[in-house]
Amino acid sequence: MCGIIGYVGKKNSLHVLINGLKRLEYRGYDSAGVAFINKNNIEIIKEKGKVAELEKKIDFTKESNIGISHTRWATHGAANEINAHPHSCEKITLVHNGIIENYEILKKELKQKGYTFYSETDSEVVAVLLNDLYKENDIIESIIKMKKILKGSYALAILCSDYPNQIYTIRKDSPLIIAKDSEGSYVASDVPAFLEYTNKYSILAEEEIAILTKDNIEVINNKKEKITKETITFEGDINSSQKDGYDHFMLKEIFEEKDVIKRIMKDYNTFDKLIEKMKFLDKYKKFDIIACGSAYHVGVVAKYLIEEFANIPVNAEIASEYRYKNNFLDKESLAIFISQSGETADSIASLRKVKAEGIDTLGIVNVVGSSIARESDNVIYTKAGPEIAVATTKAFVAQLTIVTLMSLYLGYKNKNIKKDKVTEILKELDIIENNIDKLLKYDYKEIAKLLYKHEKIFFIGRGYDYAIALEGSLKLKEISYIHSEAYAAGELKHGTISLIEENTPVICLLTDENIIDKTISNIKEVKARGAYTIGVSNEEHEFLNNNIIIPKTKRIITPLLEVIPLQLISYEVAKLRDCDIDKPRNLAKSVTVE
Ligand code: M6R
């Protein structure tokens, strides 16, 4: 949430900052701003809306080799130019990602000291506070003092007019990385911001302060001792953050799903590899899966699969609830955290909570070196590559592949799936692209035309079909803004069926053969009340108004195929409604605030 890039070096900083902001826009896009130093003066330019709007206001002929910039996802105060970052107070100018929890009390104290505030943000309070502390005239000392005062989460890039060749950065519970090449030094929220210049970077730790100059990045701790940082090489390439001829990143990322599964399967495609990779699970008799949004839906699928195939109890929990309630884990339990970004605030807080209780943790994470990846006892990377569209698709499929493999392993371990069956399923997973290709060829535009003018759309299913319905519904509402709900098919009649009217679209997931007859009865109930029914199933059903056929495969693999048409239907519906598909309103890719 919110993207930061700062640069000091030989290049024109304005180009580096604007290019970087464009690549970070997935983190927030309701306003943007830059602060750069031109002839020893700090100039600030801000604008409401997307980075392209800010770009129009910038005079790129201005000379500047140092600057900081920000793309915002509003938390405190409306999305407007005044609340946009950077914020400044006298000698201090800064950009901030995170939430300052004690900003109100600090603001009151600073007002009493005579300071005036212009914005509604918590971030301006940080600029004023640091400026006030800096009166003692040692910027590093002032930053260290400020860290002791601030409560909440922050990633900060700071300019001080007395040191026009330096950028200072600190963080707590919000990500920041630093990088250096022959042309200068960079600080950013995420790698794509500077990937066109370098793929080598280091992660700033919570207790560290980085001081960037054009030739060097010095990292020190709170005692001002120097720290040597480990350099990480980013494995993707810059093209992974380009659209490659697709109209939208979302579509490109859906079409990448088969490659993602293939990449994962290289590590698991034989019985021996699966056993080797998953045997660490042997000691656990119970699992809690904790995540948010789509990642939580992966947890719900995992619950159905593991409970059915391995007969082991699984709780799938929403992280923002989990962090504030009791759990019932013990030494034989594993807490699993699923996250694309690895930076989701509620998931990190839940992870820290269970770790403090001595519970073993596993992260299933996409972004290498992210907080959840670093802080979990064990990590499985989902290898989906950078996901730019705010609505997750390929990362979801990657997470689902990992939990499918876990379920398969646990099913074998608990003697519910025999070795030859495991091998058969792995083979089928290894060639899943054939089935995915069939699904990608389908004409979803025709289905979308039936849906895009409706105000409400329902998704129903039972078992893992229900879990995938949750994801289909979230995908549709987040990018098309049509109100949608997913219901366990049998639950609808306990109230929600009252919303079904003549022609209300109901997308019916009915691939789970164990329970298909029951689902069919529920579909008939909505049909009897006038619903327009679209089936997602392994065969044509005459009683449905429309049918999307999922190629028949092994039961445990079906959710992986079943979600793809739902992603594509959402995409086509959003397109017909002329929505900003990759950057839906009010959302951000990485939710680093609670
Ligand atoms: O980065 P994470 O996987 O932890 O993010 C979790 C959710 O914020 C995320 O899945 C969100 O629901 C997506 N916008 C869904 O498309």
C-alpha cells in the first residue's frame, strides 16, 4: 500500500522517479508526488489521480540528481493534492507508507509548539515531528529519536535541506529495499521500481537506517554501528512487469498460469520429489491456514482437500480476525500463512502472534525475501513471478498448486491415496497445460454479455466448488463493481434466496461429483425462482441456461482448472463495463495496513 521510490545519482532523478512510480502504481494510485532537489532547493510537485497526471505537471528539463516520490493509497484523509505525499516541514521533506497510530496525540503536541498542519494525513505529522527533533541538529540522532516516538507502521524516505546530497530511509512493518549500481543509489517499496537499472538489492531491516548518496549506501543500526547487507538477486526480468501486447496485466497473468504451474511442478513432478519436499509436514496433526482475500480462499480450498484426502483437521482463518482471537494450536500444529506479497499487515501480525506462542510456521509466499517469507520458520515460494494486476490470478493459481500438492502428500501419508495414484495425479498435474489451453480458448465474451448489465450476481457450490465460488465472486466484484455473493449452495435458502428474482444470474459450480446431486437440487431451487443459471461443470446439463465445460481430470486437481473461467468471465465483464481492470477503485495490491 503506497509505493515509494527515491534516487540519488548521475541520472536525472525526475525520470527515475516517474518511471519507478509507474511500476509501483499497483500499490496505490489515488494521488502521487515527487520532491527533488534543484540547485539546492527542494521542489515538491503533487497531483490527484494516477502517476500519468503527475507526469503532465513535471518539467523534465529541470536538473536534479536526487529526489523522493510516492504513489498513494489513502488512509488518513481524502485522495487529493494536499494529502498527497511528499509532506514537508521547514528542513524536512518525506514520503511515507504505513499508518502512524499515535499521530493524533503527536499532532496535538506539535500544534501546541506552534506548528501548522495543512493536510489530514498522519504522514505530515512525521515530517513535522522530525523537523522539531532536528532542531537539535544531528539528523541521524533525530531519526533515531523519532523511531522511539512513532507507533504504528512506516517506511520513510527523507530529504533534509541541510544535506542536499543524501536520502535517509527507515522502516517498521512496511517494506523497503535499497539498491546500488554504477549510476547511483535507490530506495523503493519493491524491486520493479528500479529493475530497469539493477536487479541486485538488499532488504532494509527494522532496526536499520540507510543513508543513500550517489556513490554509496551506508546502513547503520540504532547505535550508529555500520552493518553489511546481504545482496539478493531478483530472478524475474523487466519484461515480467510489461504487458507484452496484452490489453491488461490481468489477462497476461491469466495466460501465464500454465507456465506458473509448470515451474512449480519441476520441483514436485515425481513421487520421490513430492516426498522429499513435503516430508517436513509429517510431524503435524493439525493445521491453521491464515490469510486474507484470495489467499484466504486458497486456504478454504486447502481445508476441503486436506480434510477429505488426509483426514486431518484444518482451520482456514481470515488474518484480520485471527490476530485478535484465541487459537487452539499446540506443538503438533502448523500455522500456514499464504500471501502473494508477503507484506499483508494482518497476516504478518498473525504470524508474529503464533510464533510468540512457540507454534511452528510455514509461509506460502510469492515475493522472495518479503516479511512473511523471512519471518516464517519455513517457506515455500510460489514462483508466480511479479504479479502487477491488483486482482490476483496467477499467484492464486500458484498458491492453489502448492496446497494441492500438500493435500496429495498428506493423503498419501495418511494412507488414503496409494503411491501409484499419487504418481498418476502428479503426471496429470504435469500436463495440466493441455486442459488449461482448452479453457483459455472458450469464448467468455459471450457469457460476459449476458452478465455485465446486472446489478447482482450469485455464485453457488458445495465443497471445494464453494471455495472456488468465493474466489470467483471476489474477482467479479473487485474489478467490475457488480455486487456479487458466493454461497454454499445449500445455505442460500436460509435467507439469501429472497434476493433471487426473474433473470438474476447465478453461476453454479458443480464439478464435485461426490455431492453433485445435492448441488443440482439447490440449483433447481433458484431456477424455480427465475434465476438465469450458468453452470461450471464437467458435463453439459440441460436444465441450466448455459454451460461452461471444465475438462475432466482428477478430483483433487479440479479446483485449479475451475477457477480459470471465473477469472476470465470477471475480466470480460469488467471490460464491457469499461472498468480500470488492473487498478480497480479503492484497492491496492499490497495491503500493508490493518
Ligand atoms: O498479498 P496477499 O496475498 O497477502 O494479499 C491478500 C489479499 O489482499 C489479496 O488476495 C486481495 O484479496 C486481492 N486483491 C484479490 O484479488
